[in-house]
Amino acid sequence: MTVHSYYLDNERRLATGLDPERMAEVITKGPSAGTLWVDLDNPTAEEIDLLDEVFALHPLTIEDCTNVSKFPKVEDFGRYLFMVLLAPNPATLLNDELAAVELDICMGANWVMTYHTGGELGCITRAVGALRRNSANVLGKGPAFLFHRLVDGLVDDYFPLLDVLDRETEEVETHFINSRPSRESFTKMLALKRNVLHLRRIVLPHREMIGRVLHEDYPLLGESVLIYFRDVADHLARIADQIELFRETIYEAAQMYNSALMQRTNETMRIFTVLTVLVMFPTAVSSVYSMNVKGIPFAEHPQAFALVTGFMVLMMIGMIWYFRRKKWF
């Protein structure tokens, strides 16, 4: 069974596992009948028909629910409010791409419908747990408060991911500062960069959407609930600021890596240059003495080889001393 229903009537009695006829009856009666929450978790084709038969959702809403959305959105259809949210999948963190699980929420006068197919969502699990402990605290305040609880819970699920990214980013930065950057550390840094960029693409549209909720008129929410959405907006602002800090840190780490790589290249080139100069003068001397030309000094001397070799060695020692004095290596 992938359709979970929870109904709290006006006498604070909780009922679960409602059939479609009972759901439709509660929705028809309106707020006087209590509050209904129906959660569709990986529904079958037959259960998807409930979106039309029970909740009478607009075809565009049904299409948004059944198709994968890449961006969050909020739409007011008058009779109900529809919102698309994206929750990051913690299992994909630090992989090539941070995946997101879509949560669709519809809220009417006395009902809330949630639809998700990408896996378990922490905000849903926590809300169900709180409902079983104290149903009046979850459903007794009306659908708008449940709507806020789910949105706020989904946003809060970003914070553990930020803790992981913060720890990993700090580790990479510390490694770049205290030791020579390696290819493995650079690869890890690129993975962090991809995750931060993907998270940024998810968070910023959410921030804009919640801003719309605060500044536009959505009668179903009411002023008493909009106050709580300000807290959601503050959380998204903190998350966005933290993501920007991660971006700056990773950018600085990349600059450090490039500087270290350039320094290592310069050191290598300097060593090769010194070796080339050291070999250049002995090579010139040996080339001269290898010529078949008369009159070359010491060419006829019985110790010519030792003298020329010693001269070349002295030249190399002198150049090494000069280079060391100039601190060229």
C-alpha cells in the first residue's frame, strides 16, 4: 500500500487508512470535517488516479506530480495551493552529481496531499512520527501548519549536508596549506565543487520561491502561518550564504593548487637550467680538445687528459659555488 492517509476529525479522533470514498467525503465537507493528510509514496497508476478522482486536481498539477521537475515552483489554483520542492539525496553527496528527490504538496481548505517517488524523505518520516505521538499537534492546527511543517522540515534537511561539505572543504583547504597538493586532493576538490554548484542550483530557486510566498497573496496560508515562513526564508538565506562561502573557499583552494603547481614547475625548470649550464662549459672545452687542430694548449702534454678534466671539474665547482651564492638553487 503506497497511499497513506491520516484524518483528524473535529473531536480530535485520528483515523488512518481511509478509502477513496471517505477521503472525498471529508474534502467535500470542508474545514468543519477536520483535517486530512494523504501521502502518495511511489503510487501505482491506479493510485495516481486519486489525484483526479478524489482531489480533483488540475491536469497541469497532475502532470507536474507525475513528471520530474528540475526547479521548485508554487502555484495558486484558488481551491488549492500547489508547491514543488526538491530535497537533496544524502546518499549521492560527494559523488559526481548531487541528486534531488522531488516532493509535491497540494493544500486545500482542510486537506494536504503529498506526492513523492524518489525515495524516503526525512520531512515526511518525521511528520508521521510526530503525528503518531500527538496527532492534534500535527493536524489539529489545520492544513496550513502541516504544509509549513513539511516545507520547513525539507529545508532543515539541507543543514546536515552543509556540515559534511564544511568538513570536507576544510580538510581539502588544510591539506593544500600544510602539504604539497596532489592529484588526489585536486580530484577531491573538483568533486566538492560539483556538489556545491549542484546544491546552489537547488537552493537559490527555493529561496526565490519562498520569497514569493512571503510577498504575494496566498489566502489559503493565512497571516498566522506566513510568520513561520519567514523563518524558512531565514534558513534558506543561511544555507545560501554558506554555499557561497564554500564556493569562495574552493576557488581559493584551486588558486593555491595552481600556484603550487606553477612553483613546482618553476623549481623543476630551474634545476634543469642549472644542470644545462653546468654541462655546457665542460662540453665546450671537450669539443675544442676533440678538434683535429694544432696549437691547442696542453694538447701535446703527457698529462693533457688530467689537466683538461681537472679544469672542467674546477669550472663546474666554481659555477655551483656561484649559483649557491646567488641562491639560484
